[in-house]
Amino acid sequence: MNIFRLMEISAAQATRCTVEATVASGLESVPASEFKNAFLAEHCTSRGRVFANVLSSQIPEVLQMRSVDNLSLVAEVTKDITFSTADKEQDLKKLEKLAYAIHWDKTLLLWKKSTDFHGILYPTRDQYVASLAVEKELKSKLKSSLQESVSEIDNDQNMEKEHEVQEESQSLNNNICREKKAANILLYNQLDSRKLSEKVLKFRVTCYHTGSHAFGSQEAATAFGGTLQDIFNWVVDLTYYDLEIVLNIKEDFVYVTVPLTKESLHRRSITYFGPTTLRSTICYGMLTIASPEVGDIIIDPLCGGGSIPIEGALSFPGSLFLSGDIHPKAIERTKLNINELTAKHVSNIDVFNWDAQKLPLKDSCIDLCVTDLPFGKRMGSKKNNSTLYVRLLFELSRVMKTSGRAVFLTYDKGNFVRAVSTIHGLFKMIRILTVNIGGLAARLYVIQRTAKEYQQSLPLEVKKRRKKKNKLEK
């Protein structure tokens, strides 16, 4: 099965549509399995994507999938366009022709129903002109309102914000940008006094292209979007848009999608983000690979902001999730995120301030371990990991039941493989996956506790390493 065959099948059936689900590359098997088992959907995969044919009536359920980051409707797929590498004008005309050739009605009506859009989907030219004037006036009012609000910010708040930024600059800056954008959209909608039914659809086109082309992404988006504006009389708005159309060009292969999600679904479980908070969709993939069963006790000994146990508590309510961290700030963040779940009546999770190398747990009491190890990049160092990984695995061999499984995510591949080897047969490797984490080719290791008896003393190699470290420190 491939994307072209999927589109042929869905085009011939009024009740079916082809969707594109994005996922961290390396974890495509998780949503693929979900499409197959939960939706009985024909599907195919490519790097970081799963394409599937589902019933149009199943879209609300598909949007609840915990394994995917973004979901889009596929409007068109073609490999019949041959681009030159020199004639830009001719190539852009081919994209304009494609915009006319696509049968938009089925996709647009399904998008409207799925996103609860109540505006004017097919405006007249007069409605477009009138709406354009209103939008221009709204932008002017918004600009004035934002200038007033900026001038009223208290200096003390600025100083406090700067202090926070120094502590967790990247995470905090990302959160501030998202909050600012959401606040601007809210203010923009408040300034608009029109009824929803009176608003003409606003749209933008985004283009992603790879390969050798005479045109750039912006030029392709402008040509394609300009044609759509001529066809539908929609208002172009790059910021406060209702509809986004994505033009994907890979050499001569082109496919067009209409996103059903404006923001990635991986944010739905976490409110308070840390500097290395793991996406909840990746957490779900790790947990699914671990295969929890009802009654299992699952541990995350290095929980950070709690993204793994929180996703687990939501997705696997029949299991108990124990989490902990040695850093007080991580514990505080985890507790804040757990408190946000109270409205969802989640009670199968707890958090502790502990040292993962000396867990306050009984022997052989844990069924599964799922954790995100320090990569030795933004958090920790490879030098520290060489000891931490061994001591952590050794402690887990004590608290885990025989045949218990553990799923670890790390970029520090060398130290992890050496750690498994160092503890002499207490765990065996059963699966390795490569997963893209923020551009890093990380590894997902699945290991299993063997029947070998736990010894109360660390392996000799670790003791020698620790003595050498103590001498250097002196």
C-alpha cells in the first residue's frame, strides 16, 4: 500500500478520507498499529509520517489519538509535475494549475465540520472586499492596543522575567512566545464585533520543499495561495488565519494537506514545561512499546517535569505510576503538572524526591521502567553519565521483578551500552530504535530483567571508576 493507492481508494468513496499523522521519526509503528487495530484503516508510512484512510465520521476519534503530533487531511497527491531547475515562471504556473485541478469540496467541508468553522466558506467578491476592509481596520486597532499594553508593563515584572529567563531561557522563551501569540489572537477576536457567520474565511499557504527547484518556498506558497484566492475569494492572513493549506514538494512529488490541528497535540498533557520536557506523544510511544498491563507498577526514576508518568496515568489508567527526581525544582514542576490533572480525576500517579541510585523501594516490586535519561547535551554530561547509567541500572535490577521490562531514551549511546554490559547479565537487550529528538538521533533501548540474582555490591569496574574519580577530586 502507498499514498497514491490510498488516495485512489478514498477519492472513490464519499465516506472516506486520507489523513496524514505526524510523529517523531522512529516511532511510526505506534500510530500505524493504532490506525490498523482501532480504526481498521489501510495505511502506509514514511519518515515521521503515517498516512491512513479512515471514515469521515471517525475524525473526532482520530483527533484523540495520543501517539500523533499533528493531523491533516490530504487533499491531493501527484508525481505528474515535472519541474525544471531554471524556468521559475513556468514551474510556478504548474503550481497554479494544480490549485485549479484539485477537487476541494470534500476536503473543505470535512475541515469545516472537524474544526467547527461557522464563517463564510464560499464568499462572493463583494463579501471579500468588505471583509478585507474590516480586517485592515482590526489590524490597526490591534496594533494600537498592543502598544498601549506594552507601555504599561511594570519595571519590576521585567526584572523578574529576566531572572527567570536566565534560569531556563529556552523553555521560558518558548512558553512566553506561545502565551503572547494566544493573547494576541484573543484580543484580535475581542476587537471583532462581527458575528461568526458574517466572517469570510481567512487562510494562508505554507510550503515545504526539498530538492533542486528554480523557485523558493515563499514563491511557491505565494503562487499557489494567489490562485486559491482567485478561486475562492478568501482573505489572506498569515497570523490570524482560520485555514492553513500546506504545499509539500519533494523533487517532482507534490502533496497538499489541510491541517486539522493548529497546535501540536503533544502539548495537551503538560502545562509547566522545563528545559528538556519530553513531548507527550513520544512519552506515549515509549509507554506503548513497554506494553503496560492492568495492575502493573511502573516507575520513572528520573521524571523531570513528569511528562512520562503523567502521559502514562492518562493513557493507562489501570496501572500505577511512581515518579521521582533528585532536583527539587523538577519535583515542584511535576507536582504542578499533576495538579492540573485533578479535573480529569487522575489518581494513579505519585511523585517523590529521591535519588534514582538509591530508590526507597522494596526488592522486586516494579513491573516496568520507562524513563528519559540525561543526554549529556543540554542536561548532564557524558562523563557523569558513565557512572550514573551503571548505578541506575544496578539499582533497577534490585527493585524490578524478573522478566520486567525497561524502556530508556538517550542520546549517549556509548555509555548506555557499556552500562548494560558492565552489570554482567542482570538485563538483556531486546530491542533498539532510533528516534529523532529535536534533531538528535537518539536511541530507544528496550531491555528486560533476567533471572540472575541481584548482588548487593556494585560491579568491580564501577568501584574502580568511583575511586579514580575521588582521587581526582582530592
